[in-house]
Amino acid sequence: MEAAFVCPIKMIKILDTTLRDGSYVTNFQFCPKDTAIIARTLDEAGIPFIEAGHGLGMNAGNQQNMKAPFPDEAYLEACQDAVTYNKWGMFFIPGIGRIEDIELAAKYKMDFVRIGTNVSEVGEAELFIRRAKELGLYVASNLMKTYALSESQVAIQAAKAKSFGVDIVCVVDSAGGMLTEDLDRYITAIRKTVDIDIGFHGHNNLGLGVSNALRAVELGCTVVDTSVRGLGRSSGNTVTEMFLLAMKRKGFDLGIDITRILDLAETKIDSLLENYKQIDSIGIVSGYAQFHSAFLGRVKNAADRHKVDLRELIIRVSEADRIDAPIDMIESIAVELARNSNFSVKRKVTFKLPQSLSEKVKTHSHAERAHAVAKEVQRLAKKNNTISVFNIVQSFRSNESNIVSHVINESGSFVIGSAEISDSAIAKEIGVSIDGEVEHILLDIDIKLKKSAKIRSDVIKSITKSHILYYSDLNTWSDAVIATFNELSREKIFESHIHIIGKNKLSKILFSKCRVLGYKVSYLESVESLDLESRNALIYCERAKGRLPNNCKNLVLIDALVGSFTDEEVELLNLLGTDVFRIDMPIHIVEVLRSLINVNKKFSNFIKLKKIEGVDVTADGLIAPRGTVVLNSLTSPSKVLGIANGSGYLIREEEIDTSSRNKIELVEAYLLSKILGDV
């Protein structure tokens, strides 16, 4: 029969490790200001234990491969000033940390230190535990990778830690793969062997962080580790706010202000997770295998080298050794996997996929095709929570080209459909057909054709629902050409001579940009005049018409027109051993979109001037009177950029007077109060 939920409410304490374990997510780049804000918020919310500092503990920030931007002393000082009502501390790993680090922390009146060792190596911590106790710190022994030993062996290690003088031992699910029954075994064994407080630190690789933390409480653990939004190494930790609310569902209020924790998550933590994938296949497999993510790099290298499945290699390595993963052992297992891999015969696909969008609309008019593409763009954008865009670009390669592309580009934040047009009537029909089907219509406003102005005007008149964004296709095109050349030339960019073949609007813009950037550039009429001993780039902005080099030793060929060469010319160049590169417009269109939409957001929320705490403030983008405080945003301000000088710039830091500094301090205090939930 399952044990009833018992909660010794006065005994249970949360140890929040957002700043310590969460620093893995920021590549250990939290600064003292971040530390002070997050620690102060946690303190005022009522979190009993707040752990800060480098993810791998004291002195780890000095290690070459895990540099922190500030020394430990800066973080110690930040915590000392920020935490008033509760306890704060840091992590420590023998071999990384030193005795003098613990002594330094004690000078800053740090309350606790958690000394982490592999569960089988507790003896390495004795010297540090005894010194920390002499200095009056509350000391925990974190039994890292607890799952690597049997419960009886773990209990022996816990008793050893107790003999050194620790106040608490912590069961650590380093890989996030423990089940609740595993906790039962380990915690019960420790309790039967030694009379000591027990804590639990869990990761969330198998999604069991909260349930395991709840079970740890049932089993009498007095300290449970959590972090806001689960911020932490690999798949993250038990989520602070989830655990608190789950405890409430069970009828126990730990006296912590959940609203402040949620506000902290939204104002400071969510942005850190935008480019961090907490749940992925490797993390899940690592949880299953109880494989520590610290060894992932070396295992991945071996998997790549021997062309074996990384997930299978992780499982096999962890079966062999869950505490360490020596390179020679990984190599041996990878070789064995490669030798024994069996390539199964793939079965033949016997079903037919539904028709593609292009097959469904291939016989329809331009407007009908554009409408169908726009609807599919919108569907994909909604499906992926991205932004829908339709690009109407004027034809440059042909005066009679009207094409609705069946290719839909999905890039990052955008889903983009497109049409290339040269006829104003068709442009108007397409505009009407896609209006309202997508959020934004990207409109090429170059003067490429005699009828360009008419095309532009007719499209604008036809759009009443979608938002129009204007851009220069030729400008973006030329940027894409230069980026392609840069990538192909790498370090020898300025040793190369750029030869442009063709004189038209694209080549003229390209020529001008190359000159401004300092490239050696010229127009080329005949390839016979090339100096084939020098490094050259040939950029075709019109049809090649047989103008092909016959010696390609130092040449980079770029088809800027995308259609400069016939099939026969490409075949000949391939025979000569010359690659021809085409530009990749979609990635540059995405950058244009991102810039235009960011500017649109800024000006759609534009407020000329605003007052905060009686101080005039504005956002970057407006020329404000001298002395105005400039913020990064008026709608969601989080940072003071400086003081306006009255002519569109900021006053230099060393020239800011006392009055202006007082204004900055008032506004910064207000912004901090917003983060802390005081306003």
C-alpha cells in the first residue's frame, strides 16, 4: 500500500539553484547585477536557501573552458548585499575549488556551502568539509550521480560524510533518470544507516522533476532543490513554481510568494530560454541511460568519428560506467558498435502521399495560385507560431516574367511565400487575392522596369488588410552576392579581384558597394583578359553567353543572376572542375524582414516622451531634449541606455553630471522595483 503524503511543513525548505545550476544555460555569463536582482527577488519571495555562483562551483570561473565574466568575489558581494531574510551559498567541487575559496566566502558571511563529489569519492571532500564547519558554514555533501552505486553503498558514503561533520547529505539525480522507486531505495537506505538530514537535487530529463521532488518530501527530505522555469544543465531542474503549486494542490503552503516567482520568471528568465532547448532527444536518452551531460562532447566526437548512433553510444557508455566516461573506453565501445552495426534493408513505401500544393493549383490563374500559397503560408505560420509573409518582387531577369512560386520558405520566425511579377494588372490581382491571408506583404519598390511605379502603386491600392513592408530587392540581392563572396573567399577576401560580368542596375549597385568596402573590383567584358595566376572572383550579373574561363585554378564563380548559365555551360564548367555558386536570397530576405518588423513594432508603440518617477524618459529612435533618460523600450523597459545629448546621441559616460546620474538612479530603481514585483 502506498504511503500517505506526510509533510513536516516546518522542516521542508526549498533550495533554489536558478543562479547556480541555471548558469549552465547562460554559459556561466550571469553578472553581479543579474545575481543581485534574482537573489533579491527570491529572498523577498521567501525562498529559504538561495544558491548562486558558477555552475561548477567556486573557482570554476577561472578555468579556461568555463570562464565567468567576473571573479567569485563579485558574486559573493552581490549576494551579501541582496539577501536579507534568508540564507545564501555556493557550490564547491574539490579539485576545482580551493580552501582559500571557502575562506573568502566566509569573509562575506556566506551561510552555506554544498560540497559536491561523485558519490563514490566522498572522501575527497573531508578537508573542505571540516574547514567549512570550522568557519561556521552550514555544509551539505552532494552525492553526485547517486544512481551509480547501490543503495547500501550510497548509505556508507552518506555515513562517511556525516563523520566529516556535514549537516545534510543530498541525493543527486545528476542525469534526471531516477524513478520514484529509486528514491525510495536510496533515501530509505541512508535513513536506516545514519541519522542525518537528507536533501534531493533532481533533473528533468524524463519529465519526473516535480514528481520526484514530491516523493522526496513524502520520504522526509528536508531540503528540495528547484529552479525558476527549471533553468539548469541539460534538461533542467525541478521547476520552482510548479513544485510550489503542486505542494499547494496537496494542501501545503510553504509560505513562499508564488506571484513574485512567476513575475521573476516572466521578466528575467523566459528570455534566457528563447534559444535554449530544454527538451531534446539526447537529453531524454541521457535521462534513460543515467548519463551525465558533462561527457556529451567526447561521446559525440567518437560517434561522429566512427559513424555510429550517438544515442546508442550514450546508452552503451553509461552501461559501462555511470561515474566517469574515459576517452579510451568511449573509443573502444564506439569501435565495437561500428563493427557490429547491421544495415537493415529498408522496406518499400507502399502508400501515396497527398498531392502537394503545387500539384493542386498548377493549372490555375496567378491570383488563384497566389491565394492558395498565401493560405498555406498562413497555415504553416499558425502551426509553428511564426509570422506569415508574402513577398511580391518585381522581375529583373525578364520583362515578361510572372511566376507564383510553389516553394514556401520556412526560416526561423517567418514563413514566406513569393511571386515574381512584371505586369501591373497581374500584380493587382495577386494583391487582392492574398490581402488578409497573411500578416505582412513584403513589397519590392525598386525602379527596375518602366512600369515599376505602376506595379508598386497598384499593389499598394489593392492591400487593405495585411500590413505592407517596403524593401529594395536589388539592395538585398547585392548584399547576398557580397556575403556569398565573403564566405567563399574567407581570409583571402582582400587579396582577390572581383570581376563583374554584365552592366545593369544590379551590377552597378554591387560595383558601388564593393568599392565602398575596399574590394578590388572591375567590370569584365572578356574572360580572355583574366590574370589566371591571381585570385579572382567572377560574378555574373547577366547571361554568360559562352564567356567561361578555361583555366579555373584560382577562380570563384558566382551566378548572381540565378540563371546566368545554360545547362551546357554548367556541364562544361563541371568538366573543367569549377564549381558555380548561386546566391541564397531567402536568408537575406529573413534578415530584411526581421529588421523591418522590429522597426514597425517600435514605431507602432511610439510615445514621444513619458515620465517615470517624475523623470522624462524616451526610447532610442527619437531625438529627445538634452537630459532625457533614454531606455531600451517604452512599452517594456528593462534597461537605461544613457542620457540624451539633444542632438540624437548619448552623453559620454564620463561627461554625465550629478543631476543626470540621479535621474538614472531613480529610473533604474523603478525598473528594478518592477522586476521585484513592488510596482
